[in-house]
Amino acid sequence: MLAVRGSQCLVTGGAGFIGSHLTERLVELGHRVRVVDNLSTGEEANLAGVADAIEFLRGDLCDPAVCRRAVAGVDVVFHVAALPSVPRSIKDPWGSHDANVNATMRLLEACVEAKVRRVVYSSSSSVYGDTPVLPKTESVEPLPRSPYATSKLAGEQYVLAFARAGMIEGVALRYFNVFGPRQSPHSAYAAVIPMFFQAVLEGRPAVVFGDGEQTRDFTYVDNVVDANLLAASAPTDKVSGWVANVGAGVRTSLLGLLEMISVVTGLQAVCVKQPPRSGDVRDSLASLERATRLFGYRPNVALKEGLRRTWDWVASSAPTLAGVPRRTPRIGLVRQQA
Ligand SMILES: NC(=O)c1ccc[n+]([C@@H]2O[C@H](COP(=O)([O-])OP(=O)(O)OC[C@H]3O[C@@H](n4cnc5c(N)ncnc54)[C@H](O)[C@@H]3O)[C@@H](O)[C@H]2O)c1
């Protein structure tokens, strides 16, 4: 899909969840891929399937020397690396700022020097904050509610400013709640879908922060990979200097999600409610109009199919499903009060 098959690509954060899927697809398409990652949240095991086909550089993007080595001879940079967690950023705002803003600046500086053609930046729907407007269009004023969201907005705006100043071609993609295989449920900062699957697998209640009626636009990871490839190969005058949402364009409540997980897994889904977390937003839904218009993005994998594929992976990676209470699909959820 990139302009030239065999382009040299750099995936920052390629040992992470989204970065490893993007890396695999680029290899499949015949591109030369270098990954740079400091393994702060990622794991080399995520790249096991392509280890022999890529160049792996372990290093921190806050280090200018690492950035220079990473971008040498590269046509397109997919800047995926970040510390991607709201609660973590509230606990350690400097950590988020370094990984998400300072590292982005160092990388951009190196890209300009090395004459990289284009940077595709992984941004986040969290930049919108709790604006009541739905769906979120890119012209809605960003109102970040956490240091994480602020750092993603800063990184995104640097990429776009460099592009508008003619220093580089740059496009930013605001992802909405991405999920899929290899997303870890084990971190204290794990996303909701892997945590729900893990809870169901272990036969214990899934933790829901708040009343469970909050909604999200859950996006299967292959759709995000598609968007990256489209944004990397679209004509310069269409995409450079622009930000676009990448979601599924459908919103689902957390309780609705648990119900779908019950159906997909055939296992009992129970939840326990805890008080809402600071920094979390109430509702989220992407307008996809701009992404479709600028680079022809359409989500190819719907939520239920994405959940099925993710469950296949979860179940096949679990040591055993023995002892997990199976049940007939579509029995109502057991809900507990906070
Ligand atoms: N997962 C989602 O739902 C979601 C939603 C919106 C935006 N995003 C964005 O997508 C990107 C990827 O998210 P993910 O879920 O795959 O997270 P992840 O934690 O699995 O991947 C991030 C990767 O970046 C690496 N990294 C972090 N700081 C680094 C540094 N200073 N130098 C080198 N490597 C570094 C980590 O080791 C990790 O491998 C992030 O930019 C995140 O903000 C994710």
C-alpha cells in the first residue's frame, strides 16, 4: 500500500500491542522494517513471528543518538511509541511527558535531519476529553482531562506544526479504544477489553469503574493498521498537516460490551462496580468522515468479529480452560452494586 513496495519503514514502539501488528503487516507487504523500542511496556515476544524479518533496535527515543540511528535511511516513520495510560500519567506526569512529548520532539528533529519523507503519528481520542458533542469531529475543541491526553495532544500538534512549516510531511491519527490479540491484561493500567476477557477466563467478576453505562468506540487493531497504511500512502496535499479520527464509528456501553463478551465466549460474565476513575471520559464516538475523505479509511472489522478474533487468541494463549464455568450464551449478566 505504501507508494513503493520495499520502502524502508520505522515503527517506533513496535514491540507494543499496536506497533507489533503494524510491523507484521508491513513485513507481509514486503517492506523493510526497523523497530525501535525501549521495552518499557512492550515485549520482544510480541515480534516473535517476524523476528528474522526485521531490524530491532532497543533504545529510548528520548536519546537523540537513538533517534538518529533509528531514522537513518528511512522513508516513512510510524510513531507509535508512548506510555499509553491515563491512570499512570496521573501518578507520574513527568514520565508521560518524557515518553510522549520529549521523545516525539527528539524523533522529529532526527527525521528532519535525515530527510524522512513522512511521519504518521499515533494520537488518541482522549484529547477530546469530556466534550458532550457526539460524534467527536476533529474540529471539536480538545479538552484533555489527564496528563496522558495532554501529552498526546502536544505530540500530535508538534507533528502537524512541523508538517505545516514544511519541515516534514506529517499526519496524525486519533485512535479510539483499540483492542485485539496481544493486548496485555496484566498491567495495572490495562485496557478494558483484555481485562474483561481475563476476568471471564478466570471465572471472576470484571471490574467496572462507574455505572457501566459509559460508552466507547471500540476499534479492532487491524482497522488501525489499515488506517496507518492508508495515511502513509495518500497524496501529500490530501493528508500532510491533518489530523483524523480512527475508530469503528459505533459506540457501546461497558455493560453492553460485557454482554457481547458473554455471547462470544459462551462463558459467564459478571461485573463488580467501583467508583469512577479520575481522568476517564463519559462517552466517546468517532466521526470517520474526515478519515474517509482524506485517505479512504473504512473500518473493515466490526466489534463482534474483532471480539471473536481476540477471544480465539486469548483462549489459545491460556494454559487451560478447564474449570472455567461454561454457560449457554445470552443468559443475563449478574450485576453487583458498587
Ligand atoms: N491502545 C489503545 O487503545 C490506544 C488508543 C489511543 C491511542 N493509542 C496510542 O497508540 C500507541 C500504541 O499504544 P499501545 O496500546 O500499542 O501501547 P503499548 O504500551 O503496547 O506500546 C507502546 C510501545 O512504546 C514503547 N515505548 C514507550 N516509550 C518509549 C520510548 N521513550 N522509547 C522507545 N519506545 C518506547 C513501549 O515499550 C511499547 O512497546 C500509543 O502512542 C498510544 O498513545 C492507543
